[in-house]
Amino acid sequence: MTSPTHSNFDNFIGGRWLPSLGGMTFDDENPARRGSTLGSFQSSTADDVARAIDAATEAFRAWRRTSVTDRQQYVAAFLTLLQDSRDEIARIVTRENGKTIRESRAEVDSALIEGRHHLQQAAGFFGRASAKSTRDLTTWVKLEPVGANYAGEVAERWRYVDGGGEIGVISSVTQAFCSTCNRMRLSTEGSLYTCLFAQSGHDLKSLLRAGASDDEIRNEIAAVWQLRDDRYSEIRTSQTSSAKKVEMSYIGG
């Protein structure tokens, strides 16, 4: 589950660990221990992205001819590996994101649940069909839109007409949801962020350490939210993409 290098982590493209074509790296730190270094990661360029897309395109030519039965076996093997590596992955998540180890294990468990669900869904489509009989079979699945569960829900959801479950898509680039966003995030050092792309946070730690009451803290949070003017997804341009912003790994997804 680790890169073949020590503290220098490469990009995994086309089944190989490769350094960035630009030759630049950046250091990542544990947000709970400012100044620490978890490792150096590739500062990938547009050429690296193109190389990864080309590798994925090439891989898809073979994958599209892979039977559903074979795909199930690959996914099942991956889920077994994920289960066996659960604690190791959870520790990595904790060091990189600052979550508690309990939350990090829950993240891995969520991925396992999701993967097993899709594994079962594939079986439902094809039943006990053999690999040979499904290799060139085209399947159509009927979906119908589902309304939002709550105001500000970011995912657009559809459910299978036969009641076999549902899917959701978050498309913030083409369908910005800044105006209905209802999320704030608290960093490990006590700063409140009103957007994943905010350039700075609002200090709550000082307020807490000064002995502020629950009502004072509540009023401060309400005031921060009422004054928010985040519209990153709505005004996104080539210029905003290079602007300084808080990293998602620092405040959580």
C-alpha cells in the first residue's frame, strides 16, 4: 500500500510509479502537528494529467472487453486488500487529514460498504450468467430523478426504477451550488472556514480560550455565516484556480 520510494511519493500512472514531468515536488504536513513533513509529493503539470488520461484511455480498451464476472472478481480482490489494509489506511488518513483514528476507520469502512454494494448490484444485473455469455452483452438500466433530501444538498440523485438503489452526482463545475451551500468546517487549529476554497479562516480558538459562553460562540458563528460572500464555483476561472486557498486535506472534504 506504499510507494516504492521512501518519503518521496510518485504518481501511479499506467501501472508504474512515475515522477512528475515537471520535476517539482511539494511537502505535505500533518495538520495536527504544524511544521511536520509526511513526505514529498509530485507537483503535477498539465503534461502529467495528459499522460494519466492517455494511460487510462489505453487501459479502457481492454477493460471494456472484460466480462462482468471477471470485473466482479477484480473488485472483490480489491475489497479484500482494502479490508486487510484497513488500519494502515486509517493511520495514513489521520496523519494527512487530522481526523481521529476512529473517524478514519469509519472512512475506510464506508468505502468497503460502498464497494460491496456495487459488487452486489452487478450480480443483480446478470444473475448467474457465465463470463462468456456476458462478454458482449449490452445492458440498459432505467433511472428516475429523486428530489433533494434537504435544502442545500449538493448531489443530484437518481434511483433505479426496480428499487435496486440509487446514484448521486456532484457537478460543482457545471452546476455551482454556492448560493445554497450550508457547510462550514473547523480546522484542527481552531479556524472556521466557510468554503473549501477560502483564502483564510475565522479565529474561534481565541474566543474559546477567553472563556466565551455558548451564546457568544453561537452568535459569532452566525455573524461569520451571515457575512460570507464565497462564490468560488460560480466565478471559477483560470485565474481563481491559481489563487491561494485552504487545502481540502487541512479542513476535511
